[in-house]
Amino acid sequence: MLDINLIREKPEWVKAQTAKRNTTAPVDEILADDGRRREIILEVEELRRQRNESSKQIGAWMGSLKKLEADLKRAEAGQYVGQELAALQTQLNAMQFNVDEAKADTGRIGDRIAELDEELRQVEARLRDNMLWVPNIVQDSVPVGPDESANVFHPPQGAPKPVFDFEPKAHWDLGPALDIIDFERGVKLSGSRFYILKGMGARLQRAVIQFMLNYHLEHHGYTEIQPPYMVRSAIFEGAGQLPKFFDNIYRDAEEDFMWLGTAEIALTNLHRDEILAEEMLPLKYVSYTPCWRREKMSAGKDVRGIKRGHEFHKVEMYQFTHPDKSLAAHEEMKQHALDICDALGFHYRLVDLATGDVGFAMSKTYDIEVWAAGCGEWLEVSSISNATDFQARRANVRYKPADGGKTRFPHTLNASGLALPRVMIALIENNQQADGSVVVPEVLRPYMGGVDVIR
């Protein structure tokens, strides 16, 4: 989430930055609740001061009252007579009245403090909820535009675009013909947008996953993490997925469990509520997970083949970095994803996402799209994003500067490295031969037991 001080100091600027995303945020509501919160805190502090003073006064009066009561008992025993006895009784009555009034005032102060405490609880809950709906601030280098139509596409690079002397087939034809993708049985088991990888299809996907993990470990210096696939809702909130994307999350109906839509969600919270030493940064993690997302937002879109499904697999890179080094880390992670594209022989292009297309929690995002010759499409296989300190604030991940200064929030970055099944589509379609077989890229053959062609 954003720093509340930024919203206090530059509310109109925050509104303008949010408008770049073609959306709005409850900035005015946040300011109103933030102001009321501070008013309540000041009032409660003053009331508690008054209650403390009143309590001290009551204590002093109670001492005097006991002395008067003792004097009155002695007077009643005959030590005082006449006017002296009447004066003592008057003093005692006045003192008792003062004590009773002070106790009543103290009670009223306590009741008011209780009312304000409850109001403060409600205001702080509303303030926190509204803060969760404010997106990250996009970087100045992000192209401004309302949606994906304003994205900036860079010239294609990588391996040459595949050229065939025959009409290339799409994977939804090649897969069943090679008996490596079974759509009918996938639908029978789970319904639409599900499929089965079979035989060499399953082995090819496993080979790709192992290759990508090993590449990032050996060439890019990441540490592998195998997280749980189900996490608590607070973990989704920490990653910026909740409350905005609630409808797209698969979740347990009875327990507080949600299924990962990306390993980024778990990795963001790996150091939740921790204070790291500055010397530990950067922390570089890579993780393979299956991922689940409800495709409610894409009904009727990309329904053919394996391009878009409720369940998919992905290798994810993640970094916690020093704020001064996050821009360089973003470029580094982009290259790490491109290295995989090069190793797999892809023809690809880089896309700068426009402000209206950058994810809620991100300040800047690059997409990588690879060419798939059979379906004739550019397929997104990676998003590389810099969340600055937005996720770290939500997950309360901090680091202690080496110079001993105040704790700070690190920057977090994530990148698909890469995402399946679109990698599978490109591999199958781009490496097909006239007889319907598929050549296995050389880098994958060790993971395929030496198989070089899928027939």
C-alpha cells in the first residue's frame, strides 16, 4: 500500500496518478478518516489526562474525607460541641459531595473514552480498508494510456521467426494427433478449460519446468523455494491481490485457505513481519507452482486449446532489493526471462505496459510475448514487474540499514520465468515438421532422456 504520509501531503497528485491508470481511489474518504482518527486520538489523550488528574484529586479528597470522618467521630464522642460539630458535619458533607461529583465525572469520562475507542476502531478499520483500494504509483517512464491499446511494442528479436514449407498446424490439432494432449478427458474430469497432458506431452512440460528452474539456479543465482499451494487470505492481501481480485481467486468454502494464482503471492510474504539486515539484500528466489485463477474476466475468450485455463503452471522469479537498486534489478530480471526465451529458441518481443494495463500493485511492467506459428499469435509468457515498496508495506517486510538508521521497506520485484502452458504452445507449434512430429529443443533433451523428436 502507499505511505499514508504521501496521501496526506499530496492528495491531488495521488488522484492524478491514479487517474493515469484509468481508475479512481478513495483518497477523500482516506483523508476524512485519517483526520477524524487523529482528532479522536487527541481527544482521548486529553480525556485520559483529565481522568488521571481527577483520580489524583479524588485520592487527595478521600484522605481529607477520612480525616474529617475521624474528627466527626471524636466530636460525637464529646470532644467537640455546638458550632464546631456542625462545622465538621458541613465540611464532611461538602467533601463527600465533591468526591461523589468527581467520581461521577470520572465515570462520564470513562464512558466517553469507551465511545471514542469504539469509533476509533471503526474509523481505523474503514481507513485500512480504503487504503487497500489505492493502487501503486506508476513510474514516470511508463507510457500513459487507458488500457492495453496504449502498450508499446518493441521490435521482435531472438531466433528468426519460424518459416515452413507447409501449412503449420495449431497445437489443438498437433497435440491430439501426437497423443500428447487430451482435451476430451480433461473436460470429462473437470469441465471446460481443462485438459490432460499425456505421455511425451507431460514429459515435455516437466522437462521445461526442470530446465527453467536449473537455469535460474545455475546462471542467475536464485534460491529455489517450494511454497505451500494454499495460503491464508492475509497472504493474498499482503501481495496486493485482495480485496481487488477476490472474484478471481479459488478458495476453500469453510477454511481460510486460498489457492495460489502465482508463486509471487507466497514469496512476497516469505519474510512477512520480519526485519532483515541490509547486508541480506538482494534476496533472490525462484519457485515452481501450479497456479489457479478463475477466468470470470475472460469468458468466451481464447476458449480453444490450452492458452487460457483455470489451472496452469509457472516458474516465478522474485527479488527483495534495496530501494536504490530496484530499477537495475528490474532490468536484470527482464534479461533473466529473455535468457530462457533465447535458450528455447523463441522469436519474441518486449512490451512496455501502459499505465491503464499495469497491475494494481506494480509501478512498472514489461511483458514478453513469443511467436506461436500454428495459431499465428503472440503469446505472453512473462510479466516482469517492480512493485517498489507497495507489497513490502502490506506484508510488513522491513530491513535495518547498515548505518543503524530507521528501518525501511525493501522493494519487491517479480517475473515469470517462464509461464506455461504458452511456452508449451510455442514449443509444439514452432518446432513441428511436415510429418506432424515435433523436434525437441536441444537444451531440453537431457531432461527428456535423450528424446529429440516427439512422434
